[in-house]
Amino acid sequence: GAGVSQSPSNKVTEKGKDVELRCDPISGHTALYWYRQRLGQGLEFLIYFQGNSAPDKSGLPSDRFSAERTGGSVSTLTIQRTQQEDSAVYLCASSLGTAVYEQYFGPGTRLTVT
Amino acid sequence: AQSVAQPEDQVNVAEGNPLTVKCTYSVSGNPYLFWYVQYPNRGLQFLLKYITGDNLVKGSYGFEAEFNKSQTSFHLKKPSALVSDSALYFCAVRDAFRTGTASKLTFGTGTRLQVTL
């Protein structure tokens, strides 16, 4: 079946512009996660949606970052007034739930802020 | 707070030799432990997980991991490395007693495995 998809695969934007990154999770997965991965580094947790619960936003680095998940499915990560330090690969993952289920990752969106 | 440590940035192994990628964790309750692999320019792929039961867990591509509660470790192992195993490996943990949005995984910083001929 289809895996997690993300769009765009690459995004180049000018400093100060807003960007929107999209994630389509696997159908039926109730949990959705966003991570940031800077070049050669590990995963930085950003935000976590689980069903109808209030999302865990504890990883968002600043108020320029926000995310929503509409209808419990597709999610959009928005970065306002982008800065060069926002350049990274943004990874989305989904899982069946929060219990013992592994996460399935999308291919990521490579964001470059010039 | 939960945390994961991967003490080695890189592990170098000759093809055919056994490999070990180290991971230690810290949680307040019982751990759920995971290993993921990231090939170049790809997303992360699930390898294996420990939830409960046997301390030796077998996963994809011939990998296995051993849960050691007393040492709070979950090292990834493979008896005979392949060049195609070269990738970035991530260990992750969550606290089994946390639920809802408090149950997120915490990932380690990753270990790069380089297997040479």
C-alpha cells in the first residue's frame, strides 16, 4: 500500500518568505509526527498529533513554526518569515497509535533558505 | 525525562565481520525501544523493536538487538556485516507508562555505520 508522502520534495525560498510543507500519512494511522533533520545530524522532534488530543507542540523551535492536521489525516507544517537556520530536511512520520507501534517515515522535504 | 545516547558517531567494520552499534537509554518507567536505519537521501526505515518478552529481538535484514535492563542498553548487532548495511542508524525510546501525546519517541543522535570490503 501507499506509504507516507510529503510535498514538495525540495523547496528553495528566500529569507523572510513563508513556506508550507505537506504530509499525507498512511491511511488509518492516528498518530502523526514532524521532525527536523539538519545536515549530518539526528532527528529533532517538532510536533506530534494523536487522534483528537491536543497536539504536543513542545518541540517547535519558535512561534514562526506552526502545524495543523485537518480531519485527522493530512498535516501542514508552516514556517513563517523563514531564516537561514531553518534550512534542513523536514520529515513526517505516522503510526497506528501511540502504544507499541513503529513509525513510518516519509521521504522528507529538503528546505533551503537563501 | 526520557533520553537516548548513542556514544559512537561512526562505526567502521570490514565486510563479513560482526557489527555492534551501541545505544543506552533513560526512562522513568519501562522502555519501548526501537532501531531505525536511514540510507542516503532516504527517509528512516523501521528495523526492529523491543516491547516485552525475549531480550533478544530479531528484525529486518539480519539485524538483531539485545535488551539489557540492568545496563539500560539496547545494542544493535549483526553477525556478518555487508557493504550495503552502510547507513545512519538511530535508536529511539519511549516510556511505556506514558499515553496520549506524552508518548512520543525520543531519538538518539545517530551512528554512521561504514562497512568496507
